[in-house]
Amino acid sequence: MIKEKPFNRLDMSLQPQALTPEYRSSRLRSPMHKLLSFTPGQGELLGPNFGHDVINPNDNDLIINYACPGEAAIGEQIMVHGYMLDENARPVSNSLLEFWQANAGGRYRHNKDGYLAPLDPNFGGCGRTITDGDGYYSLRTIRPGPYPWPNGGNDWRPAHIHFSCFGTGWAQRLITQMYFEGDPHIPLCPIVQTIANPTAIDRLTARLDMAHTVPMNFRAFRFDIILRGQGSTLFENKLEGN
């Protein structure tokens, strides 16, 4: 039997304003009307459900999942890992997690990416996995490069990885992005600058994790994801939905 309100009310205090003129795209994308609040119904409380049979063995390894046999993507090899938790710090198990990113040169494999950095023929830039019984996930990939974008003339995006999290109900749906600690582009990015609270930015930043780094192989970064609640990971460039 479904509980009437299994999710706490959203905490919007740390979210960026929808309209932030310095982030040029928000002038066209931001909602013009006041947000509405609805009591969750079955559509928000149920699912989504995904079968483990849709996940291939190398889907969470972006170093080889697009590469030709015997080859690998070019760049600094890293592992990103952590836990997906709900608003009450409980693990979100058996949940689909998708991720996508630019290559080591800062270019996406997308026909509308006009950046002149070269494409890597062995790097597709996307993958997926399912959290285990403890809400744990991990992925191997190439550390993405920063890239310029036509926002203010000389704006650059920090190196980042996008995450799509499905949770246990549609009300937990989260799309966000992860930055790397110490990146000098983080405080300069107009998208990051839409977030007024440094604590919220910190929740989007992965930490170097030497305890899980494999010597002479790859470095590890820890990034936990919290769905909803006061400690939630921020929604990507939107006011609603976290």
C-alpha cells in the first residue's frame, strides 16, 4: 500500500533563481509564472522501474564501452563513485543512474557541438549503471576537459559530468552535474554563479578519494547524491524538481 506522502516538502532555499541574466540562456528558458504546488499522486509516487537486464557489463566504463576492441579512450583515467541516498539518508537501491560528459579535450560527441577540439574515436561519452542494495554506484571514465561556450564572450564551463537519477519515484527525479574540487573555472562559471549559497555549490563538487585510488592506474573521486530534502544535490539549472 502506498503512503499518502512518502516525500518531504521540497526545500527551495538553496536553489538558484530561475531568471539569472548573466546566464544568458535563462532569459529564454526561465518560467514566467509562479510555481504551483500539487499534492503527490500515484504518478509521482510510483516507479520508475528498470530491469537489470537492460544494463550491459561495460555500460559504466566509458573508457572502453565505445572503444574498438583492444583500444581505450584517450585521457586521464578516473573512477567516480559514491552513494545515492534519499532525503532521510536511506540508500536508494536498484535505481537507474545515467551519466554523460565531454571528452578529455572538452568536446561532446554531438552533431551540434562546434568546439574545435578533436573527437576521440574511442570515446562515446555516455553510460549507465544501477545502484546496488546499499545505494552504491561507480563508473570509470576519462576526466573531461573544460570548454568555451558563447555566453559572455570568454566564458568557460568547468570540467563536469552530468548525472540523471531516477530514484524510487518520479518525485525524486534529478538531473544534475558534478564538478571536480580545485577547478579554477568553478567560481568563474555563470551557471555556477546562479547558486548563491557556497554550501550548495560544495554539494556539486566531487572530492579526491585517495583511499580508492589505484596506484599507477587511476585516481578516484567521491560524489554522493542526495535526492530531495535539505541536504539534496541541486537540480541542474532549474528551480523546480529537486
